[in-house]
Amino acid sequence: MQSSKQSGDFKPVWWTVQHTIIWEGYLPALREDFQQLRATTERDRAVHLKPDDPIFQQHAVTPRNVDVDRAVDVPDNDWEVGTSWEQIEPAVRYGVGARTQYPQFERWNRELEAILRKEWEERNPPGPWEKMRRAVRHGFESSRKPSN
């Protein structure tokens, strides 16, 4: 028996056919980017780090060279080891849809994140916000309109 809250089923209340069409346009490239990044990351970790290496075991919350107040401006595409596309796809899709739904936000910021987090938690989708935030942001930023 399948749950109505399966990862592929999550869509915010504002999701329309237009959002689906936009998402389907971005889907192939975003999935390929994720797969390439994962392959590169796993290959690099396998070559350079051993499982008992402290860097391999720890994940810094804020990069060392970034002012904590501006850390929200730093893209974070370093997916956790073992993350699959199926696990993050709903969050990436939500981020792509949010770009269309909230055009007043040109960049990811605390105000936008608060709105998206509230929607995410109200709909009770798969995965807690803290784990999915990175994927939502990736979808939002990847669907940015190219500058002229």
C-alpha cells in the first residue's frame, strides 16, 4: 500500500499545471547535474579521504572563509553521502516551482527561506526541512532566468 505522502506526491497548495510544465523543462538537466556532482564527489572522497579521516566524518555547517551573517548567500551543493536523486527530487521540484511562484525574490534570502520552510512543514512532505533545505535552494537557484 502506498502512502499519500510519498516523495513523488508532494506539491505545495499553489502548484499548478504551469509549475509542472516548468519543472519538466528543468528536470533532465537538474537530474544529470546531480548525478555528475555525486559521481565526482564520491570519486574525490574515495581518492583523497579515508573513512577514518575527520574531514570525511564531519560536515561543516558554514564554510570557514565565509562571514556567518552572509553564509545564507553561499550556495551549498555538497550532498550528503548516500543521497539519491529520488530522495531530493521533491525538494528540488519545490525550489523550481518557488522561483515562479515568488518572482519578487531574485535571490535566496532569509525571508524567502522562512516562507518556503513554513509551507514545507505545513504540508508534511517527506524529509525534514533541515535535510531538504539544500535541495530546495538548489532548485530555486538553478531555475534562475539567464541574464541578458
